[in-house]
Amino acid sequence: MTPPSSSHFNLFVSTSDPRRYLPRSATEVALVRLERRARKEGMPATLITGQSGMGKSLVLRVFAQRMRETLRTVAISGLDCDPRTFCTLVLDVLRREAGDDPERALLFCAADWEARGSALLIAIDDA
């Protein structure tokens, strides 16, 4: 018996893999609202909450994937750390030097992208 190909997906398994996303009206509305907040309203942070298993992680990953076309996007798993460590981690993912002040370095990176007509989107999945 041959194993199933890697392109085969079980549509009924709980996953946060954006390749398995099936658009529904409710999730598309949520994604449009998130995009509007990020692009037009310039909201510095948005929190997505809900019961376990509702698909928050999947929506977050689909959103980050869609935003990669116009925004510099970093997707990381939630972790319990101080701001300095968090900023160092994000800068490492961005392949930027943290220097002596990682918080300032990250702020300047974000400001640089904004000045160029883009922005920095950090998607934190605390699942």
C-alpha cells in the first residue's frame, strides 16, 4: 500500500495550515476587517479571541499570508518573554541586527518600512 501523497488533505481535521483554508462568509468578513485595520486604519494591534478550536490560528495565518504581498510579515508562536527578547527574536526572523537596543532597532525597522509605503505586521499565535 502506498502512502497518501503530500497534496492530499483531510478537510475535517483541525489545523492551522493556511493551505487547508476553505473560505466561508464569516471568515472572509473577519479577514477583510483585519486587512482594513492593518492597511487603512493603521491600528497598532488587534486581538482575536474565541473558544478553542474555532479557527483563530488558521484565520491569523491566512491573514498573514495574504498581507505578505504588501507588508513585511513575521509570524511567530506566542511565548512568555520580556520585550527585549521578543524584539530580538523578531529582528532575527527579519535578518536585522538588534544591536544594543533591540526595541529601538525594531521600531526603526518598522518606521523605515512605513516610510517606504509598507509596514511591519507581526502575527503572534498564542495557541
